[in-house]
Amino acid sequence: MVLAVLHEGDADQLPDEYTGRKQLHNEVVWASQQAEKTPTHVDSYLLNERTLIVLRKGILVRIEKELIRAGFEENLKLTKRHLEKGLINNQNLEKILQTGVLDTFVDWDFQLDKSYFIFILQPPR
């Protein structure tokens, strides 16, 4: 999976309305609260009929920031990836989005305190 990050202004050109958007944000906020804390900002974009990206800002807690400063960034990523993917319930997402979720990816930009979920969706028939 390749993730390209747009500049803040570029995201304004992407469509941001799709079925279940608000409920999806609620599900992501819930998972974030369980793993760390409530994000300061959540946004999402349906890039195409198969790719949905969710951006979270302001999710790191102090202990995570200290682990990053101490050089444990890769260990933190591996641990958070396992934890957060386990907290996202694909069955709930499928009901919310009214389509299948084939795969889920998650990554972070720890320096900017941002995280990205990428959901690969079942293409319409």
C-alpha cells in the first residue's frame, strides 16, 4: 500500500460526502479513545469506489511521545497497528458503509501527531 499525503489545501478538492461518513467518524473516535485518546480532528475522503482514507490528528498521549523521543518509534508503530486494527470492527464498518471491507491499513506521522486509516472496500457490482 502506498500512501501519498496531500497538503492541507489540496484536500479541499476531494469529495468528502459519502454514505455513513458521520457514523464512520464515530467508530474511529471510539477506537481512538480505547487505544489512546479522542482525536482533536477527524476527517475522511472516499478517494474512489474502493479506497477510503481517514485522517486523525492529535491522538498521541505523553507516554507515546516519550517513547518516540527515546527511539522506540518502530516498536510503537508495530504495537499500535496491532491494537488499533483490532479495535476497528469491520462488521460495524460494513454496516455503516453498506459495502464490504476487504482490508484495513493504518500508519502514523508521529512528528506531526497524525494517523491514517486506509480501508479497501468491496467494489460495487
